[in-house]
Amino acid sequence: MNAPAPVRGRWDKVEFYTSYFLLLVLISFIGTRLGFATVWQLPTIDLVLSIVAVLLVLASFWFGRHSRRWRLWVIGFATATQIVPMVIREPVLLFPLIGALIPIAILVGCLVALSKKSADVRPPQGS
């Protein structure tokens, strides 16, 4: 009768709030970059990609409410629109980006391990 509630929803909530936090970070970063475009000349392709990315990120707050796939694709696209043109113009910037992937890979590995952790296992109660 009093069966424990499934714990599956916890991981979904973590992903949901994490993706929305990433969207907020992206919109603030791209918005700041577009704000500086009024002061310094921004290459045309960067300007167009940034505007498209801002529109998609803003739309994802509405359309991505129920679609994890939509949120993750928008995060990936918006991130790529900021990194790829920069690396194409200055290939030497690829080295720090590769170095930054190491802690990100560790974090993703930890999150995957936590998501696969059995929900039935509880830590022993202290006396």
C-alpha cells in the first residue's frame, strides 16, 4: 500500500534546471557580446549567428518547457555560434578550449554516474 514513490523524477529536475541555467548564461553572454557590437565592429557572420542564437534561446524558454531535445540542441547551437567563428579566425584558441574540456568531461562523467546510481540503495542509518 505504501510503496515508495519512484525517484526517477529527481534526475529530470536536475537536467531541467541545469539546462535553463545554461540558457540564462548563454543569453547573458550573447546579449553582452551584441551590446559591445555597438561599440566595436563585429564581423557580419558573427552578428548574424549571434542574433539567430539569441532568438533561438529566447524561443527555447517557451518551446523547450516540455522538450529536453529542443533545449539541448539550442544550447549546443548557441555555444557553437560563439566558439566556432572565434576558433576559425584564431586557431591558437583551440588549445585552451581543449584544456577546458578536461574538467567538463569529468563533470559529465560524474553526472552520468549519478544518473545511473540505483535509487533503491540507501546509506546506512547512524545510531
